[in-house]
Amino acid sequence: MKWGKLGFLAGGALLGSYGVRILTSRDAKKAYTHTTAAVLRMKDEVMKDVTCLRENCEDIAAAAKDINEKRQQEYDARMIEDAKALLAEAEATAE
């Protein structure tokens, strides 16, 4: 039983040392380079999408502000007209 555990330990050490060699090999570096290049291309595409989305959101926010300003101006104009009507009515009843 002790020899079995020792065999697993030796096998793990051997596999680990070959694993390091495999991970640092020229072929592995090529794979890492191609993977990194793909990730960078993907990042560029995502950033284009984010920029487009941000511009659309800014356009929507500007249009919403314009709508709210127009509504406020219409409300203010109605309030002035109502106040004028109220004053005219008060003057008419005072005479």
C-alpha cells in the first residue's frame, strides 16, 4: 500500500515536469499567441459595439431632454393662460 502511494507521487512528479515542458514548448507558445490575438480581436469588436450603444444612449437621452423641455414650456404657457383667465374673471366679478 505504501508503494502504491509512492508510485502515485512519483507519477505525479513526472507528469508535472513533463507538463511544465509541454506548457513552455514552442507549439504551446504559438497556441497562446493565437488565442491572445483572437481575444484582442474580440475585444476590439466588443468595444465597437459598446461605442455604438453609448452613442445611441446619448441620442436617446438628448431626445428625452428635448421632450421634457417642450412639455415644461407647454405646461408653463398653460399656467400663464390659466392665471390670466383667473385674473380676468376676478376683475370682471369685482366690477
